[in-house]
Amino acid sequence: MTDTATRRFAPQTSVLDGKVVMITGGTGSFGRRFVGRALRNAKPRKLIVYSRDELKQSEMQEQLADAFPPETLQAMRFFIGDVRDRARLTLALRGVDVVIHAAALKQVPAAEYNPSEYIHTNVLGAENVVWASLTNRVGRVVALSTDKACNPINLYGATKLASDKTFVAANNLAGDIGTKFSVVRYGNVVGSRGSVVPLFRKMIDRGVTEFPITDPRMTRFWITLNQGVDFVLSSLEMMRGGEVFVPKIPSMKMPDLLEAMAPGSTMKVIGIRPGEKLHEIMISPDDARNTVDLGDRYVIEPAFAEYTRQSFAADGGKRVDDGFLYSSDVNEEWLDAAGLKAMLEA
């Protein structure tokens, strides 16, 4: 196993220096880590958190006040708003240079039972971000996606695929406005809210010895929050508009994850939940013909003919083979117990 647990994606936080930056869904796990990194390592002119939960914003402000001196926090702004509200979003984006779009509904089973809510936030919300960004002549927009958007079988994945397509196609609308839109797609974030790792941790703390596993064959891609932030920042710097950036990250089998966290425990197989896959895919064979290997990541380039003149392949990137598949079950990199421990510590 390579040292994937502590891998960095060479972020250049200077891309934020002097800029007005807004992150939608900024009170979530990614948003909090992104804001902390930006305040420590960059010098944004303004850093705007846009979200709809006033309690989470209040809690985040308190946490930032404990972690940073008042002069550092002068750059912070908190806007209450929903990406479903195009008018409010358009007002909030006035004067913004960079948008990180992290707002989304994300729970797979909940999406199966509440499809319209996910469509309104994940699909129509993406369209609103595009429209408001073009209206305000924002310079760069990076949208966060998920491995579930590739060959989706669930409603959540389908909404994120629609979102990805919306951001990629938005580059055709920019014209003389010049706004660039790109997407980053990665797998499960270790320790993020609602994921299996904090669930197992709570059960371990309660002394539980039997843990639920949906299917022992299941595999997933894993990435840390820090790596996710690094990947977004580095993709923000290199983006040309229209790409889907995919990091090279390790896979792990769910029983191995459980054994690493709770050695000697037993599994209770509960069955796959509505909308779940056995294995996740980040690049399908149909994507392969537009995919370039950049060393630490892949980039799926848009199929639009006009993009070919700015292809990463012209700058030393290597096109992947026809039929290439980047799936969690056939990944070349795998986490063992030591690797998972390093990720959890990171």
C-alpha cells in the first residue's frame, strides 16, 4: 500500500489571496475545514459562508472565535440563504470572485423516499448557482460532487450527475462574461457527519461488539477532509473550465474497515439499503475516452469540440486506455488497518 493516508494534492492557497470567496453549504464538514484552512494559509479579502441553518452558523462563529484572533475573522461574513432561492443567491454573490459549491442533500436512503427535495436542492440549486454566478460575473466556480454521480442507480447520484452536467455545460453560456465552471468528484470522507466511521465510533464507545454491515462484499473509496480540501484548492488553481477532477485515492472493504476499528468484533449483515451499490465508480468506461491521467488525479474533460484546444493531454497529461474503469473494487490502491488508522488520525 502506498502512503495514501497522508497524501497531499499540492494546494496553492494563494489562489484565494485578495479574492472574495463564497462557499455554499459552508457550515457542513467540508465547509468548516475549508474555512479553517483558508483563514490559516490564505489571505482572502472576504470569506463568505452561505447556508440556511442559523444555529449551525452561530456555532461555527463561536468555534472560529475560539480558534482565530479577531483581526483574522474580519474577513468572515455569514449569509443565511438557500441555494433554492435564486434571488437571495444572486444578491449574496455580488462582488464574489470564487465560489465553492458544497451545498447539497446527501443521504442515499432519504433521497429514495424524498426525491423532490433532492431535485430542488441538488439540481435546481445547481442551476441557480450557475445563473447567479453568470449574473455577477464570478471568476471561478468549483462544484463538489460524489462518486455516486457516476453511473447512478439511486436518486441522490442522479441529482448529482444532473448537477455535474449543469456546471460543465455552463461554460458554454459564459461567453464574454468569462466565468469558468468545474467539478470535483471524490468518494467517502472519513469521519464526515452521517458516515459509517463516526457511527462505528459511537458504538465502540458504548461497548457494542456486534456491528451492522450492509453487505460483506461492499467496497468504497476513502478520502480525508484535509485531502478533500487540498484537492478542491489544487483543482481550483488548475481548472480551465468544464472538467471533472477525480483524485487517486484508496479503496477499502467494509469488513476490513470494521476489523481495523474494532478488532475481533462480529458483523451483523443487515442487507443493502435502498439505492446503495456494492461498489462505487468514479470513472466509467464511457468516460475513459475523455479522461486524462495527471499523476495524482484524473480529469474527465468535456466532450465539447471547442475544449480540445485546451486539453490537459497537450500539456503532458496521458490519456487513459479505452475501456478504463476506476471503480472501488478494481482499484490499484487499498487501505489496510494501518492506513485507515493514519487517515483517522489525519
